[in-house]
Amino acid sequence: MNVHEKLYEVELKKIDKSIPFSVRINKLPFKIEFKMPERKIISQTAEQVAVVSAIKPSKKMTEQGAVVAPMAGKIVAVKVKEGDSVKLGDVLCILEAMKMENEITAPKTGTVQSVNISEGMGVSEGDILIIIK
């Protein structure tokens, strides 16, 4: 095998992704092992589900006026303050994520009850940014 104008002698007998296997490169042995991600299924009690629901906003929370971050990023502008009246579709804030500016808009007409963000603040997906009543 020739890589970047260097010649390598590669000896490979059999590949089995479920167990480690050997390869020789220029007569030096190497052991290769594929690591598969573990998937664990955990049964949850009603209390644990309630805690998870409190951390990850549900559709019901959004319908009640909680405006959540659709993705992780940084708040670059806050366009409203507590007590402001907003209409469906009004821009509430601007979230920068992956070098793109995303306008976060009002999901309904109402009054801004609380603003939980400020310019320059980092947010995670699902964080409650603003509440509209």
C-alpha cells in the first residue's frame, strides 16, 4: 500500500467487528477492536419521568407560553422585556448557533411574563428563554 509516497506492507487476515482482530503493518502487529456504543434501557418511576419532564420542555409547556431554545447557542439580541405585548410571530430574541443567526418568534399573542435570558448568554437546547401569558 502506498500512502503519501510511503510504501507500507499491510497484512490482514480476517475482520470480525464483534471481536478484536490483528493487522500487521510493515511486519509490526496491531490489535484492532471496534467499539459499539452501548444502549441502555432504563425503566423509570413516575417521579423520574416528572423530573425529566421538568428538564425537557414538553409540547404542553410550549402551548402554555414557554418559549424554548430549539438548539444550543448564544443569545445575541433580546428584543422584548417583561410586560411587553407581543403578537404571534413577533421576534423575541436572536439565537446564534453554528455561525447562523436564528430569530426566535412568539408562538402566540400575549404579554411577556418573564425574560430568562440576556445578550451574550449561552443556552442549551430546551432551555426556557421567555414566558408569554
